[in-house]
Amino acid sequence: METKNIEKKDGKVSFQVVVDAQAFETAVNKAFLKNKKSIFVPGFRKGKAPRAVVEGMYGKDVFHEEAVNSLAFEAYQEGVKVTGERTVGDPALSDYQVEADGSLVISFEAALYPEATLGEYKGLSAYKPSTLVTDAEVDSELAGVQRRNARIVSVDRGAKRDDTVNIDFDGYKDGKRFAGGKGENHDLKLGSGAFVPGFEDQLEGAKAGDQVEVKVTFPENYAKELAGADAVFKVKVNEVKETQLPELDDEFAQDVSEFDTLEEYKESLRKELQEKKQERADNEFREALLRKAADNLTVEIPDAMVERRVSDEMEELSRRCAMQGYTLQTYFQSMGMNEQLYRSIMRPNLTTQIRVELTLEKIAEAENITVTEDEIAAEYKKMAENYGMEEDKVREIVSAEIVERDLKLQKAGDVVFSAGVATDKPETEEEKPAGEEKAAEEEKPAGEEKPAEEEKPAEEPAPAKKPARKRSTKAKAAPEEKKAEE
């Protein structure tokens, strides 16, 4: 292959790659052989017409486009290698033509890796949250352990809030059963909000063996079959159970920990909370400093670079959705948006990620940061442990060049972090500490509002949709880049 007509302009590089006639003819013939079985030509059995006859009927260039596409990747890689340029995003195959001698000329255009000028990155100031652990926080953590070790016992009395009732239920709308409205031996904690509003309140005071008629009105934004509808549930209470918390004493500490006394256990909880707060504060401080350093970078980020990152994120989101048994379309419906809106929401954060990464690259250059073979080996070992994989397998998946680059960017981030100045008050809204997200996600029959599109008939009232996980705004390890392999 030959590369010619290389031109750099407006942050893009264009060039042409010449594929010799023999290689192009081979690609055209492969395209013919691939498609011949589906081609019908009068006078021949389907798939039996010679190539010359097919080209005579449909045009000599009938297989050219597929042949060009099969050659394009290798041609592009060869062209980029000759130009010596770093490109980003997806390249555009802007044109192709077949010359008189049978050779093929493919024209490419791609965005260039952005040139950046580093600004101030040392001695920056940013808010660092307090790491003080209060007695109230220790007590709250202890109460959580207490709840997790609670006993649930059957009681012979009327149910009250926070009790768990085991029930059979059967739902009716306009006197007829509806799909998803029936269940047996279902444990429901009163006051949990797991069922539609008003359902749980009407079971307070009921005893084991009672038959209760529960009247509810479904929310307007519930599944379309039930949205805003009045319904009646015939409920049988099988059992009433209360939660009994263990006493917070030395015996409790011995049961749930390695400590002999409650005070020792509380001190260990304080230490754990301190470590978590310190880690969270350091991370927030580090990210704030990196954002400031990135703001000081002079660079124009190509749209192609951002779009490639957006597409990568969409592919990852699609993979996660598939692992959980639903589609991207279902996910977007549950979020009340479409793919176009979701992409537009992602763009600002992903653009910031890229800017931070470009900043770290320039810092690594300015500081002459290097990575040793021992550091790369240690990182592979850590990755293998984290992924639960053999180290050799990790090395097959992740190249040493990527590991080396990630470590350089980490070291560059350490330079900014170690030289940063902590302040005790947020300077901007972005620096205000965010509240911790709830980690537990409960399955909730006949509960919260749910988009109609996701509603499915079930043995029990339809489960409430789980909250969508928030996307991280942390900078990824490596910016988008396409470079021909040597």
C-alpha cells in the first residue's frame, strides 16, 4: 500500500491510500463469493451465475463497496502509520475510486489528537471535607449492626407499624381479578412503603387469622391497566411478627466482633468510619484539584473525541443492561428519556473526563514521569486479584502499554494532590459534599410508581422499579486515541 496527499488542516488530517490492483481484485472476488448464493440471474440457477454475468447485469461496481469496506481498516492503519499522527474518534472514509490500472484509491479524514498547553497545576486550593467522626455517627453505625442482628418473632397481638405480617392477597378491579394482583405467604413490613399507598396502613391492628378488605387507589403514573384505578384486595393475615433488637452490651459485642467489650467495639467502628471518611475526603479533594488543573489547560477537544467516548459509554451501558436482563430502550423508558437525550446529558461529564486526562498527560511529560517494569508487574498482580483472574489472562487482555500509561497518569495526579492546598469551606456548588447513596435496593411488590412500558403480569403485584445507578464523573485512566500499531 502507498500513502499520498497527506494534508493537515483545522485539527484534521486527510490522506489517500493506494491499494494495488491484485489486492483489490482479491477483495472484490471475496465479496462476490460471499454473496453469490443470494443472487438470482435469469437463465441460471440461484447462486450459479458467473461473476462476469452478475457484473454485466448489475454493474461492474456491484461488489466494490463491500470490497472497499473489507480493505479500509488495514488501509487506514497503514496511512496513519505513514503520517506519524495520532488520531482520535472514528475516521471518515470520504471517497474511493478505482483507477484505470485496477488499483484502488481510498480517501480518509480523521480528527487529530488535540494539542494542549499546560497551565498551573501545583499549589492549587480546593475544599476538603472534614474527617471528624462524631459520637452520633458511631451510634448510627452501631444501630445498623444492631438491626442486622435483630430477631423476628411471631406475636399474638394486632399488627402495628414496623411489624412484619405474612399475608395472602388477591386483588380485584371492578369486581374482576387483575394480573399481578395475587400472592401467597408474602412477608410485608408495615410502614416500608413496599405496596401501593394506603395498603399497609389498613393492616395495622389485624391479627393472625383475620380477613381484611383493603381498598386502594393506584397512582396516576402506575401501569396503564391500573393507573388511577380503584381496587380491592382480599387479604388474609397468616402471621404477625415483631422485630426484637438485641441489647447493646458486652455480650452483643462478643457476638458480632472480635472484641470483648462494647466500648472496644465502638472504638473499632470509629476507626473504620475515620478511614472511610479520610479516603472519601482525599478522593473528593483530589478530584477537585484535578478539575482546577484541567480548567487551566488550553486545548480544543475535537467533537470526534467526545463522540467516541460517548459511544464507548453507551456500549458499556448496553452490556450492563443485557447482563441484568433488559434492553437499553427499557432502561431509557424507566428513566423517562431517550438515547439522544441521554447522550446529551453524558457529554459534559465525558468532556471533563477527557480534559482531565489530557491535563495528566501533559503533567506526566512536564515532570518526566516514568514507570518501572516492577511497577507494571505489581499492577498486573493487583488487577488479577481484583478481577479474580489468572495474571497471564489479564496480560492478554490489557497491554503493558496501557498499564504503563495508566500508572503515569496516576503519578501525575499524585503530583497535583501532594501540592494541593486544602480549604475548609466549599468554593463552589460542585465542591459541596454529596450525600451518600443508599446501597440497598429492595424488591417491592405492588409498590412505587412504575412506567407502564415495563409492567408485566406476575404472580404478585408488580415490583417497583429499582433506582437507576448514577454514573461516575471520575476521570478514566486513558483518553480516546487511535494510533497505528508498529
